Amino acid sequence: MGIAASAAGPEALAWIVRMMPYGWISTAILLLPFTVALATPLIGRGNRRRTTWLMTGTAGVCLVLATLLFPAIADGEVLRQTFAWAPGLGLEFTLRVDGLTWLFLILVSGIGLLVGIYATYYMPPEYPLVRFFSLLLGFMGAMLGIVLSGNVIQLVFFWELTSLFSFLLIGYWHHGKSARDAARTALIVTVTGGLCLLAGVLVLAHITGSYDVDAILAAGGRIRASPLYLPALVLILLGAFTKSAQVPFHFWLPQAMSAPTPVSAYLHSATMVKAGVFLLLRFWPVLAGTEPWFWIVGGVGLATMLVGAWAATFQHDMKAILAYSTISHLGLITMLAGLGSTLGVVAAIFHTVNHATFKASMFMAVGAVDHETGTRDLRRLGGLRHVMPITATLAVIAGAAMAGVPLLNGFLSKEMFFAVALGANHGLVLDTLTVLVAVAAAALGVTYSLRLVGGAFFGPLRHDYPREPHEPPRWMRFPIGILALACLAVGIFPAWVVGPLLRAAALSVLGPQLPPYNLALWHGLTMPMLMSVIAFVAGCVLYVLGRRRIAARDDAPLIGWTSALHGFERVLAFLTTTLPDLQQRVFPSRKLQVQLLLVVLLAGVFGFLAVQPPPAPVAMHGMHVDPAFALLWLLGIACAIGAATQAKFQRMAALILTAGTGLVVCITFVWLSAPDLAVTQLVVESITTVLLLLGLRWLPKRIRELAPLSPVARYHRVRDAVVAIGIGVGLASLAYAVMNHLVADSASRFYLEQALPGGGGRNVVNVILVDFRAMDTLGEITVLSVVALTVFALLWRFRPAAESIGAPRARGSTPGQAEPHTDRDPRAWADQLAIPGFLILLIAPVIALFALHLFLRGHDLPGGGFVAGISVTMTLIVLYMAAGARWVEARLKVAPARWIGAGLLLAIASGLAAVVLGDPFLTAYHGHWTLPVLGDVPYNSALLFDFGVFAVVSGASALMLVVLAHQSLRRVVPAPDAVRDAGEAES
Amino acid sequence: MNVLATVPGWVALTIGALVLAGALLVCIGSVGLLRLDSFYRRVHAPTLGTTLGMYLVLVGTIVFFWAGEGRPALHVILIGVCVTVTTPISLMLLARAALERDRREGAAGIPAANPPETGADGGE
């Protein structure tokens, strides 16, 4: 790639750069993984081969596409592709490619490809590959999204997305408690960091006035001079440190080793944990070079490097060694970025690449050992080179690179690191400390690499493995081999292999400040060389002298007593247990009523404050009240008051009275010329009544012998009455205020005038719902779906309280439900209801037809998706009432959750169709078709959206209905005979 | 109300008479519901309104629209059909529920349930 570019003539190159649709290439790189991730479950289910091809093919295509981009950015140029996102907020969706981005694109897609191949052979056949690869592809897309982001909000979005995918992948084997705990810990730590990052970039955007990365990068001086620099820096660093597992947030990474090894190799060593490093490098030009940057980043990096290396030395689980080693190396990179020298940045980028190659191959080699022997414990391993010679060779190469042995890439970046450490100029004590820690960490690196490779592959062959080990399949060794080869190639011919890449990446960060550096294997007898030798010898000595003692220990000395993980768990326990307990002690709110009261009072207080000072009342002019209308309202008020007085003991009567009030409201709408609202109100009223009736039976029975009222109870009653009256007065005055508040120039005139020419419909309400304010409607149906699913989740396992088990017999149970009672012959019950049941069955299709009618005419006349959806549910209710839940579900496939999902997807798809056609999201099209027989037929694409609304509404209400109806099936556990009889009666 | 002003007087009178007669029947039914003594008696009273009363109002409506707007408002008949079909359903369900409860509570004067073999008794 880089080689080809430099070999081609400049004219040819310029031509290629001109002709390539670079913007679309970067778009394709971002979209492809997400698209395939969504498609994988559909295409690849049950076919491992096809699934593998989807994964590796996608990663491969991304790799090739990314390679094509190189000529355009090789000399420090920036490619940008911008889409309108929220122009009103100054937000654009920008894809930005520069040298650093390109390097990460290659890392993410390249290692993704290798991990895909590896995982196919690693994952046990009993686990579905579809889910695994789908998640892995989703992660790949999110990671590519981070590095491609040209907008900081977008960056944070993809950043959090990687945390989510990491959570799902760590918890892939979710039956294991350790995997679940690890996934949760990682999620909490990284997502919290992501939120800090969001706050940080918002501060940055506040300073610079732009969310655009290029604009922020151009405003370095202004940012560093701003008083908000320090808060912004700390917040962004919290994001970077949590993601890159820096002390003291490093504890999630060793825990995350519960994930399948391909995930560890991909996310937790090569790519995701490098996102923090990427962030440090991305904002290095604007944030670095100050005292706080040096102390925080340099200090944390130094500490992490040392702690990680020390802890890694004393682990026995091979993956744990690698995890702590990863922490140590990430600390090294962070420290390089923190020292503030330009050579440090070059070294950081170089080591990022090198670490990704040798650590990923090391993880895969360890995974192969685990796969073959069934254990990863170094104390139970040994001599595997006799049975797995090829894997052993590859592991030796990768381990040597990790230890920094010459001829391998790890050596080169370590040399560069030593040079940077020696070149630091922050006072004698600090410089000496840096150099000493650098050598110590390098020595420990040698020791744990020796332990890892020596412990597993050398020594006498053992015969007590859980499985009989032999060489893993060829394609499992292939990715390890490729990466080991890369280690060698970079190590031997650095300038030739990574020279152009490194230059492009460093150029994009440093620009014209790019320092002179020399990528060569041999620099002569220099100080860094001497440090390398010292570290190497010290590491070997430590290994030879100390390995028995290390093997006998269970924890790392000096730091074994501290545990960041325990600290984290203690904080978590405080937040989730102690704090709520405390809060409950201060506010006695274990009771629902008290909580409700507090909420209502708070709302009242804020509502009262909101209208201070009260707006001047407008004089009501010439109010003419029709006596019939007044009478109607008196009736409605009587019903409402009746319902309130009856609610305590006569719930059924109260419910009917409430329905009466609803009907009065409905007639009021007709009276005030709002037929649309009237129809909706009528249908909603009916379905609400039925749902309430179904719920009514679970309320406890009346207890007739009540003890005399205690003073406390009396006080409660008075209090509740005051609150209730207060709410009533408040709502009434609110309504009064709204009706008397003259709006000078409201939007309603626009809607009234534009509904037909702009929206193609005469029903203004419906046109507003599905066209003008379709985005609002989309939000509303989403909320409705969430509510329905929540109701379902709360009720589907619900068992009624003990006092309502022996529920009132005739009252409360809807009489129409032909469910068998245990104490009588079910057949007789069904027979008695035969005639009404039959009549209801006749009516059901009529209601369904009515629903269709309401739906189709919705755009021009009262109706629409919402009311049609509820009407369909009415059909279902009527069927359930007539024939019972079992009968209906034996004949109709009632799958409301699918309706909800399909409706939401359809609504979104109809909106996206407009985007594809080049218009804003949710644009509707309308016009006329002239058909042969029917003549002029109007069409309107908003109908599709409305159908989505229809499906969501019917699904949501049906879901709630079904879960309530099933309560009655589950209420009593009938004797086996009764079940059989019921089955016969209904069949 | 201006529609009534435009039609001939006898038409307006007819419409008024039909609607008022219907309303009167509904009113009688309501009074019956209030005054009759047992549930089984009371359940019959409102049917006066839902059958003949409703038909009279419907005919009045049809004439009203026919005379006023010059088109036969035949879709109003649909209302009649729907009410006619649904009223007996709720009536039967109510009566069944009452019967069921009375039998359980052992109220006097309630006929025993028929054995299942004879099927439903449509007597109520």
C-alpha cells in the first residue's frame, strides 16, 4: 500500500487521488459493518460457513477500502465528507480521514479480519456464531466510527457504542456469573468515562464555539489559555483513562478476560482499549504541552506502566498476564503522549501499532493453548512445544516482541521509548525517576514474557491435561502467523514496512513540528541500547532466580493488599444500597402513596412557581351558553362526582360513571365541531373501560368490619382530600387560563392553510400528525411501545395478592368471558353464553371493517392510524369476551409485540425513504395517479407512516389487553380434569 | 337550526314529532328503569328506548337530512342495525350474570339451572 504509493510516479498518483470518490469510500467503510451486523442474523443463521464469510468478508472489504485511501492522506492531508445532521444546532455528521485515522482504520479492519478467521475455529460449535459475529461486526463499525469522527459529539456517540458492544461481548457466555459481573463492571467504568468525555467535549465546544474536530484542532492556543481548560482536560482524560484501563480505572480489564479469547485479542488488547490512546493523540495538538497535561498524563502513564508490569509478573492465568501486560503497555503509550515531546508522539503511535500486533497474536496463541489443553493456568502447563511446535514457534516470536528482543518490532518502539525518556527535561529527580521506571518496567516485561512462553511451551511435557493437546487447525494458526510475521517484518525492515504509515500518522498529529527520527534496527552503541541490555539481563535474572517463588505466590507482593476492584465494588454498594437506604430513612417513602404524594406536591409547587406572576386575565367576552350544552355538562359533572363517591366500595359503579363522564366529553367534542377528537375519545373510552374492568378483579375485597378510624387515619383522609381538591382547582384554573389566553399568532393558521396544498389532506389533525409533525408522532409511538412493553414486563409474571385470590365471584369478572370456573361445569357455562357469543362473533368483523374504514379515510376525514389501531384492538377485545382467550389464540396468531416492532420499523423506514430520495427525514409525498378504470386516484406516502402508527397503537393496546386477559387463565391452577374439560368445551 | 327554517312547515313538524316521540319513549324507558322493583323487570324497560324510540329518532334523522340537504341519509340505517344487534347481547349478558349470582346466593324464586344436555334456554 504505502510501498505502492511511493513507487508510482507522482503524476499517476495525483491522477488516482483526483479520480477516487474518497468521501464515499469512508462512508462505505463506516456503513458496511453496521449493515452486515444487522443482516448477519437474517442471512447467516444456522450456517457457520456463511456467517464466517460475512464477518471476514466485511472486515476484508473494509481493509481494502481503507488501503485505497492512503494516497490521499499520505502527506498530512485531511479528507472530509460531511452530511447534514442537525444544521440548526450547528451539528454536521462528518467523516474525517487523516494519517492517524488511517492507521487505526487499518488496525481495526485488519485485526478484525484475522480475529474473524481465528474465532471460527476457536468458538465451540454449540455456541451460535451468528450472535458473536454480529456483535463483533457492530463493534467494528463503532470503532471505525470513533476514528472516522470529524465531530466530537459523533465521536462520543461511537465511543459509548463501543462500550455497549464490549459489554455484550464480555458477557457473551452469559450463563457464567464471572462473565456477567465482568461485563457489568466494564460497562459501568467505560460508560461513566464516556459521560465525562461528553462533558469534556462540550466544554471544548463551548470554548471554541464549534463541534467540528478541525475547528477545535485549529483553536489550540485559545483552548489552552481558557480558564475552562483544566475542567475540559480532566473530563476528557477521565474518558481516555477509563477506556484505556489506566490506574486507578484499570481493574475492569483483567476482569474482562472472562470474554471469549477472540474478543480479548480484538477489543481488549488491539483496538478498543486503544481508543483512549487515540483520543489523547487526537487532541494532543490542542491539549498537550501544559503543566497539568504533563503531570496528569505522564504521571498516570508512569504509574500504570509500573503497576501493570508488576502485577503481570505475578499472575498464573495466561490471559491475566496478558491483561496486566496490556495495561502496562497502555501506560507506556500514555506516558509517551504525556511527556509532551514530539518524538514521544511518534513513539506512542509506533508502539500502538506494535503492541496491537504482538499482543493480538499472543492472545490468539494463548487461546490456542486453552483450546487444546483446557487450561490456562501456568502451574498446570508445560512442554507444549513437543506437541504444538508451530504454535510454540509463533508464541515465542510474539513473546519476544513483547519482551523487546532485537529483530522484532517491540524492540524498536522500546528503544524509541528509552530515547524519549532520556530526552525528557523536567528536572533531575523526575528525569531519573522516569528512566528508572522505564528500565524497571522493561525488565519486568522480559520476566513475564519468559514466564508466559517458558511456562507453557518449555520444560518437560505433562500428561495430566484435561484434554489431549495437539496442534490446532491450520486456519487457527494462520492469523497468529500473519501477526508474528508482521512483528518480524517491522522489526527487521522498519523504515520500509511502517515508515510511510508512521510518517503519515505522526504528520497528522504534529504537522510541521514533525521531529527527525530514524527507523532503523541498529543505531549504534547508544544510551537506549545500554538500557535495553540492562533491562533484558535484569529480566532474565529475575526470571531464573524468582520463578519458583513467583509460582508459589497467590498475589503480587506490595500491591496485593490493594484492590481497585474492591474499591469500585464498595463505591457501587454505597451508591446502590447505602445511599437509597439513607434516602429512605430521611424521606419515609417505602410506601407508594407517600411517593405519589411527594411527586404531586412537587409538581404543584413547580407549577405554581411557573405562573408567578400570574398572567392578567382576559375578559370573557359575550359568552353564550346553550342550555342543552349546560345540561349535558351538568350530567357529566354528576357522573364524575358520582364516580368519586362510589370509588371506595362500588368500584364497578364508579367505573361505569367514569365512562359516562367520558361520553359527555365525547359529545362535547362533537358539539364543538371536533369530530376527529370525538371518534378518538369514544374508542379510547371504550378500551380504557374494558382494560380497567379486567384489572378490577385484582383489587382486594371489601372488608366490612372495619375498626373505628384512628386519629392518624382521619388525618390522612383530610390530607388526601385537601390534596385532591387542590389538584382539581389547579387543573380547572389551568384550563381556564389556557382558554382565556389569546395567542397572537399561533401556528394553527399555518397548518389550516397548508394542510391541503402542503400535506395533501383535508383532515388537518391527521396531516399534522403524520406529515408536519411526524417526528413528534414518531417519538410518541416509540414512547407508547416502551410503555406497552413495560406493562407487559410488569404483569406477565404477576401473581395477584393473596387477599384477592378468592376474588369476588360474579362482580368484577367480566361476565362474557367463557372461562371455566372450577366449581361448576364449564360446558354449561359455555352453553349459556352461546347466543350472545355467536352474536359477538358476527359483530367482530364489522368492527374490523370499521377500523379499516377509519384508517383509509384518515387523511381527509376524521380517522387515522391511531383511532384505527384502537378499533382493531376493540375487535380483539370483543373476540376475547365472546370466546375466551384460549379459543381466540387457538385460531388467531396474536403477536402484538411483532406488530409494535413492525410498526416502528415501517414508520422509520418510510421516513428514511425520503432521506434516500434526498429530502429531509420523514418527508411525505403526495399526488395523483390516473388509473384505467378507477380514474383519478390520490396517493400519499404519509399513509405508510400512518400504517406504522396504526400497527404500533394496535400492538401496544393488544399487548396490554392480552397480558391482562392471560391473568384470568393463570389465576387458579385448575385440576387436570378441569383443564381437559375446558379444552374439549372450547375445541 | 336553520335547516328546519328552509323546509316546508309540515316536513319540519313531521321531523319534530318523530324525534320527540322517540325521546318520549326513551324517557318512559328510563322512568321504568327507575321505578320497577326487580332486576329482571327493570332490564326490560330501557329496551323501549333502544328499539322503537331509536327507530323513531332515526327516521326523523333521515327525513331531516333528506329534506335539508337533498340526499337520502341512508347510512343512518347502519346505526339502527348496529344498535339492534348489540342491545340484545348486553341484555343477555346482564341477565345471565344476574341469574348466576342469584343462583349462587340461593335467592328465592329462581329456576334451577338446566342440565347441560338440553342446551341453552332462550327463555330470559
